[in-house]
Amino acid sequence: MRLSLLPGFIAGLLVATTAAEGFSAEPSGTLPVLYIETPDHQPITSKETYISNTSYWLDPKGDPEVEALGSKEAPLTMQIRGRGNYTWTGFDKKPYRLKLESKQPIMGMDKSKHWALMAHADDNLGFLRAPITFKLSELTGLAWTPQHRPLEVVLNGDYIGLYFLTQTVRVDKDRVDIVEQADNSDADVTGGWLLEIDNYQEENQLRMTEGDGSEMWITYKSPEVLCDAQYQYLKGQMEALNNAFYQQSPQSTDWEKLADKEALAAYYLVQEMTDNYESFHGSCYFTRNAGADCLWTWGPVWDTGSTFMRDPGQFMYDSQWHQTWIPQIVKFDSFKSAYTEAMKQFLDNHYGEVAPYIRNYAARIAEAARHDAERWPQYGNPDVEADCAKILSLWSNRVMWLSEQWGIEADVPRASGIYLRGDMNGWGTDAAWEFTTTATKGVYELTDVTLSGSFKIADKDWGSVNYGRANNGANPVADEPFLLTQGTDSQNMQADGSYARVVFTMTDDGQATLLLSTEEASIDSTELPSATIQVSGNTVSTTDGSTLRVYTIQGALTACGSSVSLPAGMYIAVSSSCGAKKVAIK
């Protein structure tokens, strides 16, 4: 369980001190800026009591897709207070809860009065833990995923960094879309219910003993005040779930009469893909709509602070934090079928959407993150681009490990153990420079690469993979396949520039090529120099007797020799005399 690191009065004192000091860091100008001014610049020291009559305005900073709200001369009005548990007491960069005077559709999100300003001071992976988790939630089909937008915040004249304006979890037709059951009413106790498996003691809680003897804290978020009929109904439902989940037979389906299997499988899959080892320990939301036949439905996802903290090798419920119910749920055969089918659907239909989304998100916030790091050097993320590569590597490795554990065959990229090593990264093996596999065997890829100076392609030990150029040979040229030399006799290559893709191809016998591509998709549109290469029917040969190496458009070596016959398709033919030509075989 997370523990508060500072008593509330010390946390408040820190806020007041920070606000008084002033800092030189300023907004980057690359994201919209939210300006907030409390009355008389009163410090925000409580997460229970709002400060009323707080002024705010949103400056789009030139973003054509963001509408301005108010202005310095004519600000709008809201209330503001602190929020969070560990994130409120454990960090100087604080998260906040906003309650606007009137509903606003801020930054393209559905209009509402209720918002959270998430600081993510505990995220050392480029502020990307929440974006990747929320994206996975959308792609796996959970009923609702909180929308969020990055912006910068100036509070009472002080720049306080990069924040993430996020929809709060609440019953609403645009958020948790269930019936809003009245407080202290027995009109229809079947629902709706918005609950949280909590790891903090709250006043509005049902406390009970789980089937393994652990104490459970179930916080009721809506309704918040229960009459006896509501309390007894909720208690009976939680006991019924507990009893059903602790049925010993893997063939039992009693729990399916109470819980939505598909929704629970999707929620669980998101937590496993992000290795959220606190996911069923706290901030675990589940709901029930009104009606005698309605089922308990898990979601939405929320707290991402404990995601991507470990290397693959254990399931998320193998944790030092007690996970409520889920270690029991995964033993049921029908649940295994549900989550493996959800994984197959995700891999087949959505896997390729995640990396581009996260790269674009990282590029969007990169400059603001550098300014945030100046403001909060103890928490900041000055190199979001490198963090992006790290989190995508952790995620892809996690997905592959899960697929292997669950017996799912997936033809998706994974980390290769092969690195681009050179002057640009200190010749190291950071995850940002690790090639990923592609759908073609022996073809590896890096995207969005900037090279400067000398480099080679090698594994961590400079062992079976150690490729460079030939002694006294030429260096690679953009958009031209380059033949590599293996072993300790290979020489460092030289290149300076930015490339959309770096493609490394290695055959079973150790032959390898390199392509520094300025094209994002393939080299099909690249203009290659004319060469002494001729085509007759499906045969490709050279006019000067030199040897050919023929590659697919994706960069995979497919044939060698002075004269080769090829099936229909598009190829790149490279002669040993350094000529190259695109070849179309019909």
C-alpha cells in the first residue's frame, strides 16, 4: 500500500514556500497554456476544500485546434483544490482538481465542469505511462476511457510545468454512462453503482474480508451516502462476487452471472500489457447499471503510476501489493478464453497503432517536457524522445512475453538485442537504439534516427553481431542498400543526418545490409542510381560480370549470383561494383 510521505501541514507549507520563491523557467510556447490565479494568490494547501473565485484562462499559443477560453482581461471563474494521495503528499509538483463555474469543452474534450490537472511527477518515462495505458484502453474496447490533453500551467504568475488536463471519473452520460443513483435512497438499490477497490481508508467504504483472509476496502463513489437498504444490497453483491471468485473449480462459471466477462477480460488485458502491479490493489474502478439483470463491469482504467516498473517475467498480480480477486479470477477456464481472445483481437487489429501514437505524443510534448525539467529538475523528463523508445521497448517485450505465456502466435515487432552503437549514444546499448523485429525474418528496424559521426551495428557483447564497412570501403548513403562486413575486421561507418527508418537485414549465413531510409514506409519510391544491371523476363543479371545481391523492397536479401531468376514482385538489385537498380518482375 502506498504511504503518505509528508503530513498534510508540511505538504501545505511546501506549496506555499514553492509559490513564494519564484522560478526562471517559462512555458515552452509549443503547447496551450492554462493560467490560474487564486484570490490574492492564496496557496493551494488542501485536497478537501476548494478555493472559490479562482480565475482562469486558456491561451492556445497558436494551436489551431484549441479554442481560447477567457483571457487575462476577462478571465473565467472556477474552484480549485489539491487531489491524489501519494502524488499530493510525496511531490512538490502537485496535482489539482478543478470545478468550473460552467461546463466547458476544453481542448476538444467533451464539455464538463469537472477536470483533473495531473502532474505525473512520479512518471520518469517521459510522461508517457498514462498516454500508452489510455490508448490501450481505447483499443481493447473498454466502455469509456478518460480523455486527456497536455498543456502547460502558470499558477499565480509562476510557471509550474507540463500538466495533463484529464477527465475525472464520475457518473455522466459522457463518462461513466450509468444511471446516477440518488444518495440515501431506496428507490432502486440495484444501481447505478460506481465503486473503487481502494488502498486507502475512506469514510464512504464497505469493509469486508476477502476469501483469502485479506481485508478489502470498497469505496462507493456514487452514490456517496447510503441508506440501510443501499448498504445491505451493496454488501450482498460484494459477498456474492467474493464467493463466486473463490470457487475452487476452474470450470466454475458462477461468477459470470455477476460479472461482465468480456469487460473484465479487456480491463485485465490492459493491466497486464502495462504490468500495472497495483491495478487490483487500488484505483480499481468497477460499475453496475440499474436493473436486476445487470452485471458488474470493470473500468475505467485510471492510476498508471505503477506501470512499466519491472522487466518481463512475471504476471502483474505477482506483486508485493495484494491484488484483490484477480489471482482467483485468472484460474477460470472461461476467463482464460476471454482474455486470450481479447489479446488475439488486439494483436491482429490494433497492435500497430500504439507505437505511432506514442511517438507522435512524445514529439508533441518534448519541448514542454524540457522546460518542465528546468522547473522541476528533481522529477523532470528532459529527453522524452529517449524515454519514448524505452517505454515502447518495455511494452513490446511485455506483449511478446504475455503472448508466449498464453500460447498466442503473434507476428508483431519485438526487441532484437541488436543495437545501433556509435558516437551519437556513447557506443552504448540503451533501449532507444535497439532494433525491433519486423514481419520479415532477418529484417530489423529503427525509426526516427539521427546519426552523427562513427557507428556500427552490434549486440551487447560485440559477438555474433558486429557489422561495419569493409576496410577502405565507402560509407552508407541515404536510401541506397549498403553491404556490411562482419567481425572484428569490420570498420566504423560514418553518417550524419536524420532518417525515418534504419533497416538492418541479416541472413542465416551472416550476410547483412544496411539501409538509411528517408522514406517512412519503404524504399519503393526512392530513386536509385542507374547501373550495369539488366532484366530479361524474370532474370536479372549484370553486364560487367559482377555479382548481384537482390533485396525485397522491405530490405530482405532474397537472391545472390551473377544471374538470378525471381518471382513476380518489386526488388532492389545491387551489384558488387556498387551499382543499384529498382527491378519490377511481372
